[in-house]
Amino acid sequence: MPAPPHLPELPELVALERTMALGGSHLQTRTVCQVAMPGGGSYPVHAITLGNPSLDVPAVGYFGGVHGLERIGAGVVIAYLHSLVMRLQWDSALHRQLESVRLLFMPIVNPGGMALGTRANPQGVDLMRNAPIASHDPVPFLVGGQRISARLPWYRGPAAGPMEMENQAVCAVVQAELLARKFSVSVDCHSGFGASDRLWFPYAHTRAPIAHLAEMHALKRIFLESHSHYRYIFEPQSLQYLAHGDLWDHLYQQAPHVFLPLTLEMGSWLWVKKNPRQLFSRHGIFNPLIPHRQQRVLRQHQSLLDFLARAAHSYPLWLPDAAARSYHHAQAWHDWYGPK
């Protein structure tokens, strides 16, 4: 559905809705909320699912566009969904895979922020600082989340207020599609951190390890073993900085079963280094502006997203049993928390 005439058209939303139309009966689509814009009008937040709906099968969630400035994250997720839709026309192996796994897509969580060209949503709230979870340790000033003013970045929202509409929609979909299963994994695609592509996992609000540290290490191991020329730094977010209100910390703590949420932080300094003029563009700090570089970024992360679908589908073959958990926990502790 196109935006009303007085609202700017979002190319990513147009591409997503075209892909949804191409998917036809293979996809189950719904609008989980409408994000109202200043001055009137609204943008939809779509959730798309495909594969086996039974709660007996594992699931993968793909998320993007949580920060409106980081449009490349939405582009990566939409590109993968489009690839799957095209493959469904001829790939019998994909059809067999989807009989035993559920895939969830929310590529544009924050369309209002995307339209306004802001990190936050139209209310000025940073959706990754808005969950009801706080760090007990000091966090970096502003960056770790603040309640001083919505005019400043990284605003958490009012202390007594509910989560923002977009986050409530994400939580409801994740609870129904991912956390209700015995095994699920997710990836939330962002950009703007450093000169390397990083895969972060909880926690962000504490330096303590997650309960499923062994499972996360096993996932890292099978990725490294099957991708010899990888370029990702796989680590807990707390190794870089602590933050209040992290949405994936909050959802991880709600999970009754194994849920392994990842955040892909694409290193946008790589694009700025190759094209320093991007520093003079607010959009260019977080996204590749030259078309061939954008196309390269859209391509290079598809293998990661496809790996997660395969890993979820085959999780009984690699998830550590009771004996292997001790080994993986010790290795993970050595890799990420020091040789203790």
C-alpha cells in the first residue's frame, strides 16, 4: 500500500511490499501496527512468515530498520526475503527445508524514523534503549540510554511509560513466533559501529554471561567451520559498552526455551574510509551511498542469513548435549570473558 500523497515514499517499503506480492500464497503477511507521523498519515509495520507454522519446529527471525538512519539493515533483510521468494519458484530443496522450519521477517520496524531520517522513532525514542531493563553498572553518557530529553539521541522514553508501539509489536510477534518454540534464533541488522562487521549477542545491560553461553559458542563454532573466509567478530555486546533498555536482552529473558538473538552491526566506517565525502552526509555515516558498494553489502551478508535458517533447521545435530555444554562453556568463557 503506497504512502499517502503528503508522506514521503520509502523505497525500502515499496520493495518490501512488492516482494510480499510476489510471494503470494507462500507468505503469510500482516500489518502489526501503523506508525503515525507528525502532521498526519501513517506507515505500516509488516510481519511476514513462511514455512511450517507448527510450534514443534524451530524458527528464525530476521529484523531490520530498527534505527531509521540505518536503512542498509532493512535492505539486507529485504534482499534475503526476495531471494527466498524467487527460489520458491524452482528450488525443491528450499521447499523441503521449509517443511521443518519457520521463518519470520520484520524488515522495517521503524518506518517513521526512516521517513524522518532519524535514529529514533517519530516520538524521539530510541527503540534499542526503550525496553524495561536497566543496567546496574555505569553506562556511557548518553550512548547507554538517557531520559534527559527526546531532543537528545539515545532517549529511552519516559520512566513510567509503556514501550513504544513498534517495540510492543516486535515483542508480540517474537513471543508468538519464536519464544513459543523449543529452539529459535534471530538476527537484527544494524550499521554504524567501527571498521569491522560484528555479531553481538546478549547481554548489553550487564557483563554477566547469558545462560545459553555454551549454545551460543556452539553456533559460532559451526559458523566458523563452514565459512572459512568469514569477516565477523562474534562477541557479547557488553565487551564494547553497556546500555539500558536493550530490546533483545529483554526478549531473551522472557524466553522459556533456547533463544539465541544476534545483532549484526555492519561496520560503516569501512564505507566512509573508501568514500570520505560520506562524512558530510548524515545518511552516509550509516549507509553505503555508492550503488556498487550498496549492492556488495546486500550480497555479502546473505550467506549469514541463510546459514541461520540452516542452523535452526538442523539444530539437534549441533546443539551441545549435557556433556558437551561444559566444554563449550569453558571455551566461551576463555574467548569472551578471560581465561579463568
